[in-house]
Amino acid sequence: MGNMSIRNISEEAFNALKIQATKNGRSTEAEVRAMIEEVAVSSRSGGFGTRLQNCFKDVEGDELDFPRDNTPAEPMVFE
């Protein structure tokens, strides 16, 4: 297994990581490890949509065959 040190993380990001780790019942190091592994695996096997589509690839019928909307979402406006 490889080892890594990450330096110069903002205090805000580090505190958010600690809070997220606590919510997930993990140490901060274990939380970062889980995040890295999740991103590395999803980049190899596709995102959630690709994995979900692969689960239903043998389903017959055209109800799952629809074009994907690639229109960018409108930014949220806070007033």
C-alpha cells in the first residue's frame, strides 16, 4: 500500500473533513482514504449513471432508452 502526506489544506476544508468523518463514524484519515478510493474506482468504472445503466442493460423494452439532456443547469440565485 502506498502512503501519502497532504500539506497546506485550508482550515475550512480540514474542519469540513473532520465533521464528515464524524458523521460517517470514521477517522479523518479513513474518511479521506474512502473519498480517494471512491473517486478512483468511479473514474475507472464510470459514474453513478453508467453503473446504474449497466445494472439494467439486460432489461428489455424501450422505457430506459431516452436521450440524455446535456443542457447546463441554471445557477441558483440567492436574494
